[in-house]
Amino acid sequence: MKRKLLYTFIFYIIFSTSIFASPSPDLIAEGAILIEPQTKTILYSKNSHSRFYPASTTKVLTSLLLVESMDENVVITKSQDSIQKVPSDSSHIGLSVGDQYRYKDGIHAIMMGSDNFVSHDMALYNAGSIESFARKMNEKAQSLGATSSHFVNPHGYHDPNHYTTPYDLSLITTAAFNNPIVSQIAGTPLYDFHVLNKGTVLPLKHTAAFFKKDSPFYNEHVIAAKTGYHTPAGRTLVAKAQYDGLDLIAVVMKSNNPGHFEDINKLFEYGSSNFKAIKDENGDLLLQNTSYSSWGQPYVETALINGWLKPTTKSYMDSTTGHTFLMMLERMLPENLQYTFVPYALPTSPVYRINQPISYAESLKILNSITDTLNIGTGAVEVTRPSSTSPDSNLTLEEATYLTDKLSTLLLQYGPIHPGLYK
């Protein structure tokens, strides 16, 4: 029954491989997340539920609210109120008090030029006061599932009560970049901003390096992005990329410059190299996790089909824990032997390390303890590591499937001699 329940899902996630499979990326950012936006599947996370300051990535939420009530014929004027209430060191595109612009041009100034004064004036027009607009921001965030966030202004200038998490920001970014107008503006490299009262044009350049072909961080797959920075927040960045039918949303928080661009590109490379998007017979999106190496593929497939390993978005080339390895072994064993043989602590380690990474050498000791307990010999000791990596380094998830498969083969070999193994 277990195999039948898993088979349909397994069919979609294993029978594909990638020569570019890789372990999870090493990021500079203190907080980050990578998700597939349609299913909200988390493909990578680092402190994704910890609180950070969003800085100007706040503006993806501001722009979404502004677009949802947009009248393109409305004209906005830069106000004295914005000069008085927005800190003077805020980012801006160079407007003076009294300068007028169309509503949609204002959103370009917010998303491309990150203008705090335009953000203030448009929020004021939209809600009547900054406090009222902040309430709308918080209500919208809550409705999107971003329940660990709180916003007090439309631009993200630092306030200790203005915060979010990488996970929350990924949900907000998903909603914003699902809006075709916000997404189009957030992916525009160059734009002519018209100052109506002066009859002049201010050329805007997007602050994200992904759109600059002469930049080392140029990424042709990125279709929308928003940068952010202030000292307490560090460099923050949100972006959306598309790869052969696979959409990805990435968020990095508290990175550095240019680390935020490096981090996002690492996340997109990891996601596009290790996951594929396909549709089932009902048109529903399914993800293929192809993050194993070529030698590891048959062992991962066997473990998934037999139910030893549960489907995961974790990279099969990442380190795994003692607990995960023990659970795989238990699922592999005949029912009459499950929960009876494996010590719930590693042979050489205190019990509290069970959720810590396990070395390849420690995993072999566990196999030996099983074969010794079952009195079927010590053949498992002779299993060598598939790679040239030191036995004292961490066991990877694909190696755990390899060792589980080897023990299964050993048990089958000794089954006729010890029929009690399969009562």
C-alpha cells in the first residue's frame, strides 16, 4: 500500500537527472529563501522565519497596493509634506516640490529609482495618510500569509517597528510579481519619467544589476526585481526568474554589496539546476527534484520507490543527519525488526547529536551494529565510499540511500540462512 500511495508522486520526481546537480548554495546573506511561487514550495531557506528589516524591498508591497487602485489619468505632485516627513538622506530621482507626474510614472520611480518621496506622496494620495496606508499594507500582508511582518511606512526607511521575514517577503513578492503591471515595471531596465509641469524627462535606470548586460551579475532569466539598503538592514533584494517553465522567487536579507546579487544568482542557479517543473494529467504543477549525482541516481530512485526515503526538496548532495539515516534504515527493515535494532544514539555520540550531521564513518558503524545484532556477519564494513571524500566528512543524503540499499541487499542475501529475518 505504501508503494501505491507514493508511486504516482515518485513517477514525477525521480525519472530525470541533471549533470548540473549541486549541493545547496553557500550565501553571504544572513537570511534567504527560494520558492516555487505557484505551489509555494520552499526549495532553499536560511533563517527564513527570522526577523529582518526589508529596507526598500518594502516597495514591492507599496507598488502592489498602488497598482490595485490605479487610475493612469491621475496626476501626483511632489509635496512639501514629503520633504518634511521623509528623511533628507532618502533615495530619490531628483524631483522638486511642485513637480507633477502621472500615477504610473510614479510607480516606475518607486520600483526602478526607489524614490522615497514619491512613495510617500503616492501613499498619501491613495490612503489619505501614511498611517492609513500602513494599515492597508499590514492588512494586505496578513491576507497573503505574511503574518510575521509589520510595516509603518511605504518606502522602508528604517524604523525598528518596520520588519518582515524572508518567508513573508517571498509571499509578498510572489503576489506583487504575479501582477502583470508590477512585474513589468519591476523588470524595466530603462524608462523615461515625464515631469509634466516642466515638460522634461528624467531617465530612470533600474537599480538591479540583473538587467545590465555589461554587469557581471546580468541574468537573462530575471524578469522582475527590487533592491533595498540601509545600514541596519544591509543589502536586501527580491527577484523573480523564469527557466523553461519553472518560475522562481528569491529573497536575500542582510547581505552586502555586491553579495546580494551574487546570492540571488546562486539561488536561481541552484533552483534551476536541481528542480524541474512539469504538469500532471490534470494540469497541476509538479516539481522534479534532480539534485543527485549520476552515480547516486539509482540509489535515490530505489529509496523513493520503496518508501525508505520520503520525497523532499532537500538537495540529495547535502549532508544528512543521524536521525534521517536511522529512519531510512528502519523503513527498509522487515516490520518484525523495525524499532528493535538501531540505538537511538550514534554508537560514538551522545543522544543529543541525533539531529546533527553524521559522518560516513559513523554511518558504517551503525551498519555494523545492525549486522552484528542480527548475527549475519560484518559484510557492511566492506562498503566503501563512492567518492574520494574522507570517511570522516559528513554523510550526504544520496550516500545514505546508497548504504541503505547495500544493507538491504545484504539482508536479502542472508535471508535464506536466517529465515527469522523475514517473519
